[in-house]
Amino acid sequence: MVDPATTPLGKMLLDEITPVVMVLRTPLVEESCLKNGLSLLQMLTPFSNFNSIDVPVRTSSDQPYRLQKFKLRLFYESDIRQPNLEVAKERLKQVITQAGEKDLSELCSDPPQLSNVVSSPESENLPSWFQFFNKELIHTVSFSDHEAFDHPVACLLVVSSKDEQPINRFVDLFNTNKLPSILNDGVMDPKILKHYLLVHDNQDGSSEKAAKILTEMRSTFGPNECHLLCINSSQDGKIEHQDNPWDLYKSHTSPSQHLGCFLNIDDFNEIKDLMQELSSKHIIPYMEQKIRVLNQQVSATRKGFRNQLKNLWWRKGKDDTFDSPTGSMYTFSSIESQIRILGDYAFMLRDYELALSNYRLISTDYKLDKAWKRYAGVQEMMGLTYFLLDQSRKEAEYCMENAFITYLKTGSSGQQNATRCGLWWVEMLKARDQCKEAATVYFRICGEETLYSAVMLEQASYCYLLAKPPMLHKYGFHLILSGDRYKKCDQIKHAIRTYRSATSVYRGTTWGHIKDHIHFHIGQWYAFLGMYDVAVTHMLEVLACSNESKTTQEVFLRDFLQIVQKTGKTFEVLKLQLPVINISSLKVIFEDHRTYASPAAASVKESLWYSLEEDISPSLSTTRSNWLELQSKVIPKKYKESNICVAGEAVKVGIEFKNPLQIPISISSVTLICELSAKSDEIESDSNSSTSELRNDVESQKLTATKDGSSDVSSFTLSEIDISIGGGETIMVQLMVTPKVEGILNIVGVRWKLSGSVVGLYKFESNLVKKKIARGRRKANYSPGNDLKFIVIKSLPKLEGIIHSLPERAYTGHMRQLILELRNQSEFPVKNLKMKINQPRFLSVGMHDELDTKFPACLEKKKNSELSGADGNCSRVPQAVFLFPEDISIHGETPLSWPLWLHAAVPGNISLYVTIYYETGDMSSIIKYRTLRMYYNLQVLPSLNVSFQISPCPSRLKHFLVHLDVMNQTISESFQIHQLSTVGHQWEISLLQPFDTIFPLQSLYAGQALSCFFMLKNCEESISSDKTSSPSCILGNDASLQDSSDMLFDISGSPLADFHHCERLQQRVTPQDDPNAVDFILISRPPKSDTVSGISDPQYIYSHHACHCSTLGTGPITWLIDGPRTMHHDFSASFCEIDLRMTIYNSSDAAVFIRVNTYDSPSSNGQSSDATTLQTAVPTGNQSGWHEVPVLNDIKVASQVLGTQVGKSSLSLDSVSPFIWSGSSATSVQLGPMSTAEIPMKVCIFSPGSYNLSDYALNWNLVAVNGDGNEGEMRQSSGTCHGYPYHLTLLQSS
Amino acid sequence: MIVCVAVVGHQNNPLYIQSFTEEDDALKLHHIVHCSLDVVDERVNNPKKSGPTLNETFLGLLYPTENYKVYGYLTNTKVKFILVTTDLDVRDADVRNFFRSFHAAYVDAVSNPFHVPGKKITSKTFANRVSTIVKSFGLSSAG
């Protein structure tokens, strides 16, 4: 533990609680002293502080001790009174204001970092004026009447030798009228130690007269109490003192004057000796004596058991009468005052034990008397004594707290005392490193006086900072509290200072509400002081206050703009927070050899384009073979490092601006910040020169470019955008820079103007560097926006393309003609055009001569059209890459139009990518070719659901029944079914019934379904492989589903055939073409408008393609039973024998072994249970069928009824069946592929009636072709087919 | 009456502050909550003062200001709950119960897979639940 005397509090106490000497002087004395620019008091004060006085002191005990440090406090008699409160307040305010002014320079600097504040030593953080202020505050309560240590111990009477009748003057000086009130009103003893001093001014002549007066004085007042002081010994007044002791007073006078300039070294020493003697020979012995006397008195009256008892008894009796809180009833002669004086004297002479014992004694008395103020004063002193004795800390703190509370209890008059007590208490706690407790005491000191409490709170905050560990949250909070109070007292500079310190606490945290409040107020206050620049920087912090309420945000923004306006400047703020820039959204679109027809095309992934362009652009296709060699050849190294753009073509940068506020903000003149350093032509011409050379060149050029900035401005043009962003909105802004000359273009950042006053800048660099490092091979993971540095090369021809009349949405099957228009703005022609489309199923390229044709009409079959024309079309196979004719070159004004065909094949969202490759005529350029990329999105809606069911026609071989189901799936659209065509010349299709009867309505409306039947005929006569193997040659057969007046469409026409080919490829199931599969094309068209036909017909039709519809039924074989249907026979003669022919056709490509089994009886064991059910089902079906017949023919009725009866009886009776198969019950035959065989059959019938001859089954077995093991697995290798119903009616011939 | 509840993350970052007063004293309450963090730190760093058991989450009365009483609660993940109340006569058991249900609500809120740990809690459900808890606290202490 450190010596309490060396702590700040100890030093303070040794300074403040010392004997007071009252100085009385005549005006002439003052006059002499003022020659030096000093008053008498000022002249003497520096010498009243002794560091090593070394005086032996003996107080109550017999053991003397030596005092080393000692101090006298000198006051004029007029100052010894309680200071006027108002004056004191004013002075304190001045102290604070001055301190505020001094700190002004610091206000402009940056606020300190929190880590620095915590780590730096105490003295640096704590403003030095706190101590001064605290001292002044303590002085406001000096010379109070309840304490004795401010009462003068001695009196120094000073008379000049020039005064007339000096002896009388001495007497006059101690006239009671002039003496301070405390001596007169009985608070202190008027009989005090007097010392007489005669001052002689050596400039007024020799000191002889003075010596005479001195002897006279000595005889009058006593030899020891008189002194002569000669001053102003120097005649010229040019004495300069080293370590001038009066420097302290310099500020009060004019700085040019040397203080004490007439005082030479003799005077100096004389003053010193005088003061030393005064204290050591007079004051200290006097105090010693007084202590001894008082101690004896006190011992006699109060010490000891008897006296205590007596005192108690006596006090109790006094209770009723003495009840005044002021306690002014104690005169100096009362024993209580005596004890207090004894204590204070002992304290001043550092006999703390003695002081403490007396304070204790008196404190109980005062408490009993309820003299609270005095009690508090004594408690306070006790606390201090405990502290200085370094005894019981708890006791000391208890006493201080007690004193503090008691002072507060005494009402407003005690407030100042309480403050002083609190300050001492704080110092005591601080000396013991109890900063946290000290802070709470500071907090308690805060009274009504706002200004004082501001200072106290600030001091409290520093206590929290100094606490171990530092309590930073509270530090910040108290700074804010203090700042608020400063602001209330108009101490704005202090307020700013505290708030600025507080910012260090909240910096980097997410306590946005508090931070906004702080910065906003600092900004406002700076603006109040007129320091707008600093104000703006603080206001910037609060701009992006997304958490605040709407009104607050409005206030913030409004104030900010006001302050900015007041500055009269346009600020350029790096990283302005409003609006927020989403850097991850940064997207750069530039065109080197890749050009884009639309922004949408640019946003498509590069890899998609890359795969599409792989086989049309030369470098890309060869890159694969040897990338290492090739890259260096194709593009010079230099250009690989940065992107290439073309002069005159805009580089687009997209970036998101977000408004974090709830109020809309307006942003104007959003532009890019770019640098373009021009490059000389030689580099262009010598593009193959080594990298290092190029670099140097570029660097030197850059230097020159930056020198003359004017060239920069004109070398590129920037787009400017004004936007207004609503609350919480995010807007993607598209900015453009168009370089005009060759060189290196660097996109540095973006700038914008907020509300027309503040310019915000945002630089992209920082994250660019990061990306560069992370980036691997450029080609590999290229994405636009990686790099913001561009090499601008000279302007190149550029194609612009657009596809006209491409709908955004279409119904499935939609087929129309589109026009691709290509333009080249520059004069240089482009050539070698190639085009590739990613979805040939949806988009195909037409021929140039198709451009003028009218679409649906051109497809119509001309009556006299020759087959040769169709043959020509037939040869055209859709290619992956479409090569434009060699002779085409586009330049200047004339655009190139080229027809395209669109077919919306399947529903869904279809992305169509079209890339057009072209070569520039200029071979000197770095870029030899360019590609135009077009992207369209097509939404295809479902329209007609077309399904086919094909079943073999039971009545005819190689004929099939086609069941077409069409369902309109749209919501509102209606379609007009136009025709159904089959593809391939071997097929013929025809309607079973006239279309009008099936479907009298012309159009199929939304949600409607239609089904109709067709007969499909395979008219292929001979098996010829060459015809089936060329399915691309489309010759079709059509069935019109419309009025005969309408023309049929020629399915071998160019778009239909092309798209059909694509569909065939798409819908293929098996790798091989199935000869039994048939392709259908259903063509429908939009309903004809009922209005005047003059309005152009729709330019499109719908075509639905169903490919590879298999005609095969359950097995590879089809058969037909041929024979008579109705016969007349005379059964009375004999049974009837009928010959039948079964024709079997093998439609598979393998040989089939077939066995025909016939069953005579339904209950025969050869028949499976399946057959039974089948058979039972058939007659019932027949029965229902039969019911219709009687209407037609009367004659048949009888026989038919009979027949059924017979049938029924045969079933019920389980007797012999009415007919039997004759001949062998099983016939086997082997059938080669695609061949027919005929098997004769015979049936014997015994009675007339109608018979169903379906009691047979065909067992077939595929004969495995050698090496076709797989085939056998895939297909069913064997199976059984049950016979068809074959109805035979026999009539009894009459 | 409870005037404010707050959730403060383990880096002393505010996750949720809600005041339940009519007047516009959000700033004051922010400050009070912010200040109380010092006391929380103190309690945590001097475990001998912090209560009888080692795993005690309830920190008790942090400090009384002129008008308020501030209570604290520390979860295992070092997330702090602060309660500011104007009731001068509050039973510890009530506060404990309050914090327990508040903790449950908090756990549910951060268990939301869409909640980013360390970010402010924006869940409306949480806010509703908290206000219900706060209301019920007022009732239980009154009755």
C-alpha cells in the first residue's frame, strides 16, 4: 500500500487543510509590491510552501516528531468569508468554458480507438482541467463556520515605511470593523496570533527610516513579533529570475512584464527567510501550545468515565432546547468548538491520532445535539483521518458516506459540502483502485446543477474506463449522459467531446439505435458550431439507418441535406451508404468476338454458348486438340490477361442499388468512373511483339494519359441515369461506357448524386483483386464481370440481328414463318456466315427463296404440281450448322433477311439459342471472327392432345383401323382440324365415314374432344428394303377432314417435312426403324374468321406429329378367315360342309412357326378357361347385337331367334355341338418373314342357324434367327391368338 | 410492469430488443440494456458471486436504476436475456419463471432453420410469444 500522503487525495489534503494566515496591509504596501506586477499576497505565497521545513513538533504526547512539509495559506482579510454562491458558479462555468475552448483543436481530429483508450495511461485520457475544476468546486465551501481548519491561525499586519505614523497604522489595521465576520460573530476566537511586518521600498531611499520605525515597533508590540522586509532593491528592474516562482500569476498580467523584476536576490532571500521564520518560529509553536492547552481542557472536562457520564446526562437535558440544524449556537468558547479546533489543529500538524480521538469525541456530541451539518463535517474529517492513517478502510468509507448523506439531509445549503465530501470520497476510492465505486459516488454527487453533474458524469465515465477490468458499456453510457447535460448547458464543445469519446465504445458493434443517435447529435452539434465538414462525416454514418422509424429517417436525411447545403460544396464521399450497393450483383457485359443481340442473350451461361459454338468457330474447335499451343497463337499473351472490347461498342455494367430506408430517395447522374489510357498505333500493328515490350509501352502511355486528363474525358462516353428508389426497393441499374479510341479501359467504380447534393463514389477495386487471385484459367470458368480492365481495340464490323414475328407464347404444333434480319452498321462487309440453332426441332432454317412466299398457302397441294418438285425438297436434310451462301455479305444500309421456320413441337418453356458466326474482312485485327448470339424464350402451351390407336382390321389383311382421339386442351382457343396425313408412300389412309357426319362443327372448341376412325391400308406390294430405308423422302397420303373445297397441305413441303424429320428423330424409341410403324401428321389451323375474308388469314397452322405408331397387334401374325357368310342348304339331305380359307400374314422380320388348333366343343378340354369366358362373352355380345337386326329384315327374325335358341340349347344341354371342324384338328405351318400362307379349313354344320366359328387358336413361335439372341429377348418369342368371331348363317333351303 | 426485454448475443450484439411502453424511450432502454452487459460480464467473470450452483443461468438483479430494475439471465451459449421492469417489488421466483419461458421461446425461435445464428431475431411468432409471456408476467405478479 502506498503512503496515503503521496496519493492524489493525500496531496490535496496537505494542500488544502493547512493553517490560514490572514494578511492585513495598508494601500502603500500594495503599491510598492505592484511595481513588480504582483500583489503582496502573490509575492509572499510562493514562499509559504515548505518542502523541508524540518521543525520538531510536540503536541499532546511527550514524544516530539519532525514536520518536513508544511504550508501556510495566505488570505487577505476581505477574502476570509464564505464565497458568494453566484460568483462561484459563474467562475466555475468560466472554467468549464475555457477548458472547452482549449480542446477545440482536438475536435477536428479523429476520435480515438477504444483499444488505445483502454491501454493508454490514466493521465492521457483524463482531461487535466478536471482537477482544477474539482479544486475550484471545493473552494466554494471554504471558510464555513462549522469547520475550524479554514479559520485563520495567525494574522500578518503589514505597513509600509512610507506610511505616516506606522505604529498607529498597525493598530488601525486590526480594527474590528474591517475584520471578517467569523472573528466578530463569535464563531472563532478574536484573540489570535499577530505578526507585524514593516515593508520598505528601497527605491524610496535608504532603510534608515525603516530601521527606526522597526525599533519603535519592537518596543510597542514586542521584540519577536516585528519584522522589516526590504523590497525593490534592484534599481533598473531588469532582474530575471530563473524558475520564476511567480510564473503562476503570469496569465493575469500582460505577458511582456517580468514578474518580480525589481526583486533582486537579496529581496528574494529576505522574503523566504521571513516566511520560514513566521511558520517555524511563530505559527507552529503557537499551534503546539494551543493544542496542549486545549487538550488539557478537554481532558479535564470530557475525558474519563465521570465526565462522559456527566456529559451524557447533561446532553439529554439539553435535547429540547438545542434543536437547530445550523448549529450556530456553538460559540468559540463552547467546549464543542474547542474540541473541533483541537482536532483540526492536530490534523494540520499531522497528529492524526489526536485529531481522530477528538473528532470521535465531538461527533457523538453533535449527533446527540442533532447539529447535522457539524456532525457531517466531523464525520468527513474522520474519514479523511482514517484514510491518512491508512487504517480501517471500511471505517473511512463509512464515515465519508455518512457525512455525504448527512450533508444532503441538511438541505440545499449542504449540497456544496456534500459535493466536496463526495469528491474527497471519490479520491479516496480512486487511491485504493476502487474505480467502480468511485464512479457510483460521482453519480451520486450529481445534483440539480446540470453543468456540475455533466462534469461529474464525465469523470464517472472515466472511472469506469479505469476500472479493472474496464467497464466499457458503462463508460459509454455515462459519456452520453454527460454529453446530454453539457448540451443542456450550451457547452456544445464539451458535449461533442464526450459523444466523440463514446463513439469509440459503440464502433463496430451492432447497437444501431444508439450509434445513430450519437452520430446524429454530433453531426448536429458540429453544424451548430459551423464545422460543417466534420458534421457531414458524422451525418453520413446515420444515413443508412434501416432500423429507425420512418420519421426518424426523414429527419436524418433532411438534416443531412441541410448541413450539406450549408457547406456550399458538393461532397464527394467514398462509400456513401445511401443507397447500398450490392457488389455481388456486379455484372459486366462486353462484346469481344462474342456479341449479343439482346441483354437476355448476354445473361445466358457462357458454357451454353460455348457448346453451341464449338463446331462453328475455328479457334474454339481447335482449342481442344492442343490448348497450350493454340491459345498463345490465337490471342497474343497480352490480351489474354484482360478482356477485349471494341472501340465504339458499349461495355455495359449492371449493378444493384438498394434503398435501405423506408422513404424514397432520389439519385441522379449515376455514371461509371472509368479510365482510358490511349495507346499508340504501333502496338496495334505489332501485336505479336513480346509481352514485356507491350507492358512498358502501356505503362508509359498511361503516365501521359494521366497527365493530361482532358483527353480522358473525350476518349469515352458514359451513360447517365436518374432513378428514384422507393423505400426498401432494389433497382438494377444498367450503366454503359463506350470507348472511342483504342487503349486500355479501366472501370474504376460508380458515382452517383444523392438528392442532388452529395456525390457518392464506390470503387470496385478491392473485390476485384480478390477475384483475380481466385480466378483460375480464364476460359475454364469464365463469367462476365470477372475483370474490369479492358483492352480497347479498333472498331470492327458488328452484326445486329433480330428475329421478326417470333411470338412469346404459342400453342403446341404452332408452325409459322419467321424472318431473321441481320444488319451491319459499319462499312466493312462481313462474310462466311454460319448459323446454328440449339433446337432444330423448334426452329429450322429456310431457303432464301421462301422469303416471299405466303406461308400456309405455299404448302397447299397444287393440282398440277409435279412430283419432281417434291423430290427436290426431299433431298434436303436439316443440317446442324447452316451455312449461308458464299456470296452473301452484309454491309452498310442493306440488311439481310432470311426465313426461319418455327414449330412449337412440345409444350413447355423453350429456350432458343441462335448463334451466327461471321468473319470480318479485316485480317489485321486481333479478332478475326465474331459471333452473334441471340436468345429467345418461347412458351409453348398445350393445345391438342392427339392419340392414335391402331388395330388390325379383322376383315381385311394389311388393313388397319385407326382410331384418332383429339382433345382440345386449351382454355379458350379453338382449332379447325384440317387433315390427317400418313407419311410414306406405302400407306394409304381414308376416312371410314364422311367427316361431316362425324363432326358437323367446323372447329374444335376449347375442352372439346373428337374421335374418328380411319382405314389405313398398307399398299406395299413387294418387300423392297430400299424403299423403307429412306424414310426421309416423304410422300404421304392424306385424308381431308374438311370441306372438299379446301386445299390439302402438302406434307412433303419444306417446313413440314423438315420438322417431321426432326420429330421422327426425337420420337424414335428403338434404334431401328420398324417397317410396321406409321407416322401421322395431323394438321389443323386456326378457325377462319367469320368476318370479311379480306382480313389476312392467320399466318400459321398447327401440325401435330405422331411418329412410329406401330401397327402390330398382340403378335407378329395376322390372319383372316375367308369363306361364305350365308348359305342355303338342304339339311334334310345331309349336313353341310363348308370350305374356309385362312390366310396368315407374318408381319415380323423373322420366320414364325404357326400351329392352328381347332376346338369342336366349348367344353372340350383343349380349351383354356380364358377361352370359355371369351366365348361366353361373345354370344352375349352377339345377342345384344342381334337385337338391332330385326328392324331391318322381317324374314331373318324367325331364323335368328331360332339360331339363338339353338346356341342356347347347345350350351345348356352340353350335348354335341351343332358343328364340328373337319379335317385335322391342328395344322402347322412355318411362315417366312413378311410372307403369307393359306391354310384350307373345313367345317361341318348339322342344322341351320347362325354360327360363330371362333373356336380355334393360333399358336405361334418365333423361329430364332441366328445371332439374334437379343431380339428374342426383347420381343415376345411365342404366344397364342384366339380366333375372331366369324359368323356363318345357314338357311334351310326350301 | 415489464418495460423492456432483450436478447443479447454472445458477442454483446443485440439480437432482439422490445420495449413495452407507450412513450418513445427506446434509446433509454437500449442504453440500459447495453449498460447491464457490464454487470453481466462481471457476474460471469466472478463466479463466486454468481450464485450457489455452477450452472445457474439466472443472474439475478443486475442493478437498480432510479426507476427500473434490471434482471439478467445467461444461457449456456452465452446469450444474455435482459429484463427491465418498473416493478419495485418483484419476487425472484417470478423472474426466474419468466426467464424460463422466455428461454423456451428463444430456443424455438433459433431452432427455425431459416434463422441465421448471430443475426437479429425477426420472427413474428417469437415476438407474439414474448409479448404473451410479458403480459402474463404482469398478471402473475399482480395476482
